[in-house]
Amino acid sequence: MKKRSRCYPGLVVDGRGSSVVPNAGAVLLLRAAEAVGLDAALSAALATWRRPLARHDPGKIVLDLAVSLAIGGDCLADIAQLRSAPQVFGPVASDPTVSRLIDTLAADAPAVLAAIAAARATARAAAWSLAGGHAPDHAATAAAPLVIDVDATLVTAHSEKEQAAPTFKRGFGFHPVRREALTIRAGVRDRRRRSCRSRAVKLRAA
């Protein structure tokens, strides 16, 4: 049996030290990801898009980006927060490497999103299985379904656009669910337009 190497270093709490490690609280996220197998699931799901002889695993890069968002980042460059603490996060890809990976993944977005969704589903199932009776879906039935109350908290995102106006909460950002709904709606409209244009071309040709 081949033992898989860990994505992140193992840490031990020692009160005798004199130095301070930044973002040590993120270790809770990393251990949770490892416990439910999210790191391994992402690594396996994104293996198709890993370049030969690549040093950094695409799954770890994506997980690093997710952790950087959790500790306050709002863009790809904020992965630098992780890079400054290799004792906690291990080797972290450079900005050009991250950008190249995102470009590669974006070129095959539908397949990549499906792979990431499958990895998340696998990890979520593992987490709920470990939770047992405390899992959100425990004892959920058609008569007593699981109700999800979506919070209306905005995700802060700075805008450099000229004459950009703040939201009603006097900040810049977006609602993740609303943004996703608008993206889906825009995609539907675009498909409809392409279909209409295609029919119009056929009619003109006839």
C-alpha cells in the first residue's frame, strides 16, 4: 500500500518558542480538509490538468486559494499570505504559476467545475458521515426536509472602476448566490441569442 504524502506540514504546539507564525488559525481549516479527504479528492479530480513535471499539484493550488479567501483574501495575488508562512502551508505556488493554472482550468471550465463539484461532494459526504447524528441531513425526510437559510451577507470586493457606486450597505461587493443566479441567467440568454441568430442565418440562406 502506497502512503500518500500530506499537502500541508504537521504542526505541534510549543509554548517555549519565541517566534510568531502568521495565520496559524487556518490550521483548523487545513486539518478539516485533510480529515474529510478534500485535499486528496481535489488532487485526483484535477490530475488531468496537471502539466508533466509540474512541481505544484493543481488540487493543492485550488485548496490554497480557498484558504486564502477564508483568511481575508479577495484575489489570486492574496495567496501570498500563505506563501509567507511555509511552516504552516508548505510550498505555495508563485503568482505566475497560479495564473497559468487558472488560465488552463478556465479553458476547460465546464469539465473543471464538474470535477471540483464532485470532489466537494465526496468530501461533504465524508464530513456528514463522520458527523453522524450531528450531520445537517441526519433524519431528513420528504416530510421533514433539510431547510437551508441563505444569509444575505455580501462578499466584499474592492472596485477600481470609474464612478463605481457602493451598495446599500455602503460597501463594495456582491451576494454570491445572486451573482451565480445572474451568471446562469446571462448564460441562458446568450444561448437563446445564439439559437435565434442561427435560425436567422438559416432563414436567410433559404
